[in-house]
Amino acid sequence: MSVYWLAQGIGVIAFLIGITTFLNRDERRFKVQLSIYSAVIGIHFFLMGAFPAGASAELNAIRTLITLRTRSLWVMGIFIVLTLLSGTIHVEHWFEVLPVIGTIASTWALFRCKGLTTRCVMWCSTACWVTHNALLGSIGGTLIEGSFLIVNGVTIIRFWKMQKRGIDPFLVEKTR
């Protein structure tokens, strides 16, 4: 029972780390913070006994950092294959494939998309994760992914409205 509460505590720490991730307009800071969150939530999932989610989250952490250096299709393909292999080996319940689907979607977004499109694909990925976490019984994981769903959704709408007014919400990224 103590491992359960340790896992839940680490999930809440991940929640605290990740809550502002999608507010970042700077792509580099967005990716670094997302990577830290993924590493911590991966530990949470391993402690919860959810190997496919833990493996997907840890791959997310590494993958997100690598996208700071390359957007290579080959590297993207390697991460998709690794996600499929590590995420499907120990599947026991149908909902355990949701993090794998979400991770593949976010991998594609981080390697191939920019700006608002990245946020939209990540929102769909988050929907997979929040469903998984709720069905798993992960309090911290459900809180963080539910928050991501809301914060990222509101941010997408805000950035979209800015674009409609002729303002580039990602200009901060382009000035570096």
C-alpha cells in the first residue's frame, strides 16, 4: 500500500511540474518542461504497475529532448517503432493501448508540426492519456492530463483568436 501512495505522490509532483507546460509560447521551453514532466510521470506509472504507460512516458521524455536537435523522419520513425514495441509488449487491458496511440500522435506532432498545429495534435494525444489515467485510477495522472486538456484547449483557442487578429502568438520563437 505504501508504494501506491508513493506513486500517487510522484503523480502529484508531475502535476505541479506540468501544469504550466502548454502556456509556453517558446517552443524550446515548452519541450524542456514537457520532457521533465514526462520523466516524472513515467516513474509514477511504473510504480502504479502500468508498464506500457511508463515506457511511453519515458520515451516521451527522451524523444521530446531529441526534437530540440533534429526533426529527422528517420529519428521519428525510430521513436514510433520503440513506442509500439515497448508499449504493446505488456498490454493486459484494452485501455493500455491509449498511451501508445497518444505517444505516436505526439511524436508526429513534435517532429513534423509547429505552433498551433503542434498544440492541436498534442490535445488529441492528451485525450488518449486522460482516458487511460482515469481508467487506471491514477489520481495525479488524471489531474495533470485533465488539466493539460483544459489549459491546452484554452491556449489553442486564445492563440487561434490572436492569429485571426493578425497577431503571431509564436513570434517569440522566431526572434531567436
